[in-house]
Amino acid sequence: MGTLNVVVALTTRDNDYQAEQAVAVTEVAARLGVKIHVIYADNDAVQQTQQLFKLIQDPAQRPSAILVEPVGTGMPQVAKAAVGAGVGWGILNTDPDYIAELRRGGKVPVFSVSTDQFEVGRIQGKQLGALVRSGNVLYIEGPFASTATQQRAKGMLSTKPSMVELKTLKGDWTERTAISSVKAWMSLKTSRQLQVQAVICQNDAMAMGARKAILERTEDRELWQNVPFTGCDGVTKTGQDWVRRGMLTATVITPPTTGMAVEILVKATNAGVMPPDRTLIPPRSFPPIEELREKRKP
């Protein structure tokens, strides 16, 4: 059996979790003797689709398998084209409903690997409950089409305190878009009237962007001095470090999925079997919820 040639398609370079995804897959691939090529879509779903179709349709570039974290939807047409061309398909951090259908032929590995995104949201709701009893909370989501965005929001709503009202803003997982969204919101007169009790973001990069945008407004700095900021992803050198340094109050650690996906792919290929259709990786609160209760606003 020849060396596996795997394309890893990630959403953007401008995100610490995506950087961690790239590092994890590079390390695991080197250990297992897998050739990988990491590409980025610059948070553009059309660009990502075109990138992958081009690789699939060109025999000279066609990989053994594609591992993709979609910018938007689950990419059913690209997945079908890949499997039809004999290219394995592993989808990351989303759980599309076409997986079962594509697996029926059984010719190449087809599977998904994801952090339990609903549980990520549940943990954020519990963190919020440990920090704030009631009031208005700024909630910054990722792109609407993203499964992670939707599942994290559903999880959050299932555990947040009933007396908390969410004011939702949009980002695209990057610090830059959170800064833009928060600045636009703060330019509204109504923003000062909300008396925000916490800022909860669906990833750490957006949490830091929100914090920067707010603290740049020196005239409002005193109002925000004791407001907690939380995020998700919990990368060791960024999210966890920001919590240790007091820049964020909490994060949710979501281990990278790329390394496990490569391991699943290699095991299935060597054994000549179809891998499990769905693998979920459990997240965890950082710091633990119990520690956050000691920081609760009076």
C-alpha cells in the first residue's frame, strides 16, 4: 500500500484554533507516515468549494482523502464528487446528514469527527450561570451557516439562566470581525442603556476582539471594568493563556479534530474497513465551573 496523500482543508489562517488544527494534523501525519497538504479558504465557502472540486477533478492532483472543516454547509456535492472519484472524505466539526448515504458503497472511508458542539454551548451556558444571575449579556456568534454556530447556540440556550437576556451579534470566528461588530453596536445609543453583565463569544478570537473594541472606548472603560468575557476553543498558547492572564474569564477547551481524523483514516485504510461514521470529542470548561462561581458578580 502506497503512502496516503491527504488534503486538509481548513477555514482560515486568521484563527488560533485553525492554527492548532494545522499543527495537530502535521504532527500526527509525520508520526504515521502520511503525506499532507493543508489549504485555507479565507472564510469563503465558494473559494473552499472551488479549491476542492479542482483537486478532485484533476487526476494529477487528486489526493487519497480529503479532511475538511467547512466554512459553511456540509458540502454535499463536493463530498459526492470526492467519493465518486475514489477520494476518502472526512468532515470536521460538523455532522451532515449525507454521511450514511455515501458510506453505503463502502469503497473509500467516509466519516465525521467533531467536538460535541452542543455540549460546548451547554458549558458556556453553565459558565454564564456561574458568573451572572440575571441581566443583559452580549453574545457573539460565528457564521449562521456553520453547524458549530447553530449547535453552540442551542446548547447555550438550554443551560443559560432564565433571567438572562441575550443581545446577539455576528462574527466569522476572527478577532477582526468581532471588533467590527462590537464597534458598530457600541455606536448605537441603545448599547449604553443595556448595562451588559457579560460578553460571551463562540470562540476566543472573537472574545478578544470584543474586549479590544470595548476597552478602546476610554469613556466607557469604567462601565466595563468588571464585566466577564468568555470564549471557546481553549488553545493552550492563546485561549488558556488569556484566561491565566486575566484577559478572559473562561473558555471551553475543544481539542483539535484533525489529528484524530488522520488516525481514523489510517486505521480504516490499513484494515480495509469503513471507519465509525461519527466520532465526538468531549469539551471541558477552563477553569472548572466551580471555580467560576467564586467570581460571580454580586
